[in-house]
Amino acid sequence: QVQLVESVGGLVQPGGSLRLSCSVSGRILNFVAIAWHRRAPAKGRELVATISGGGITSYADSVKGRFTISRPNANYAVYLKMNSLKPEDTAVYYCQLITLGGNDWGQGTQVTVSS
């Protein structure tokens, strides 16, 4: 059984930074990528960033240049470094494991950007 656990988010002032982590455990077959999504109040889910098994990254236009997704070693832990945070970044952030057999999700973590 695959399990994904996001780190605790928090309250950050506008312009501040925060790093989220996603730890992945269990038996993983046919790994494709890990992604971060977010869901803001009264909005749909947004794909924020993705990192493939080969280390290729992609970002939503709304976070490009401010957020960095990384996977520093051979295990499946993934980080999302968020800089220059804006109030519109307030959302529940979820990590997603993508394999050829399907997807698994973390439980989500709240990030609030407010003064």
C-alpha cells in the first residue's frame, strides 16, 4: 500500500517563503512522476508543479519563477520550495504519485498567505 504524507504547511506573510515536503512509502512500481496540486477556496484543483523520474520539471504559469520542485535523491521524497508567496497562493496543497498503474494522493496540507 502506497502512502504519501505532506509536511505541515502554515501561515506565511506575503513575500515570505515556505518549503513543503512529501514523503512516499510503500511498494512503488512503474514510477512516472510526482506532482503538487492545490485547491484554493471556491476554486478548482490546480496542478502546480511536476517532476518526472528523469528529473524533468514543469510548473503552472502562476508559480513559475517562484516555486521549485525537487527530488534530491533516489527515494521518492519530493520538496516544493515556495518563494515570494502571495495571498492567492493560499490553498490546500496535495502531492500526487503518478505511476503506470494509477495515482495516489496525500491528505493535503494548508498553506495560508496573509499579513
